[in-house]
Amino acid sequence: MSAPIAKATTKAQSQTAPASAPASSQTGLSAPPAARAHARDLSFEADLRNGLEGELRTDAFTRGRYATDASIYQIMPKAVAYPKHARDLAAALQIAGQHGVPVVVRGGGTSQNGQPLGRGLILDLSRHFNAITQYDPEARRVTVQPGMVLNTLNDRLRKDGLFFPVEPSTASRCTIGG
């Protein structure tokens, strides 16, 4: 039976770079991907705050919530935005493009395959893009914004004897746009 052996070091050998020095300067290597995922880009955040009317969240709690969906995957985003209107969407896409940050548009986050996850900017459309924009019950045609929750849509359609014929177990929180 063998056991791991720790190497004995002297006090001089165990000294490290000061705590204020970045890890990359201590080792000569860049930070591992997990550490880079948690790093904040303050310039990107400032541009978003100045360019959007909708809310922007960059705190660890919110980013952590949006790092998961109903799948086994976990990917920490840089920021989460809740655009209020089409101008916010256009501004967010432009700013993300200028900073080379990928964008994921998300609704309920009910995917079981990781589609609403990403390391870049998450645009949550469930707050402000959740309306029926056109509805013609006689033609049996409806147009909705991508943040419309399926059960909310079917509650409205049911009044006219109609329904959107998809019945996932997540209907109370899944959005039409993903």
C-alpha cells in the first residue's frame, strides 16, 4: 500500500509573491478558465450601464442564477441585462460586439441541454418582452414577443377555445422564444 508523500520545504522555499500580485505574475501563466469566467470587465459593464435603460445585473448571485438551467451544465456569464425595448436590445448587441462579448438571449431557462447558458452577456426577455402583439382568433393566428410564458398565452387563447399545441412539463415558466 502506498500513500501520497508531501515534500518538505524550508521557510525560504515556501514564500510566495505578495497577495496583491496577480496569479499570472506569480506563475508566469494566465489564469485558468474558471478564474477568467469570474473576472469582471468593468469597462464592458460601464458601457452597458450607460447604454441601456433596462436593468443590468453583474453581482455574483444573479450571474450564478443565470449560470444554470434545467441541465447539468453551469457556465458563469459576464452580466445579465433585462432590456426594456428594442433600442435596449440594439444597444446591448452593439456594446457586446464592440467588446467581443458573446450574447445569449434567454427566457425561462427551462432547457435541459444548456442552450440558454454562456460566458458572455445574457439578455433576459421574460420581464419586458412578454406581450401578445397581434391576435386574430378567427384566423387562428397569434404573434407574441419572445418572453411570453406558454401558460400565459394559453390562458388568453383558451377564452376563444384555442391553445398553442405544445404541452411541456415546464409550461408555467417556459417562454415561447426560448
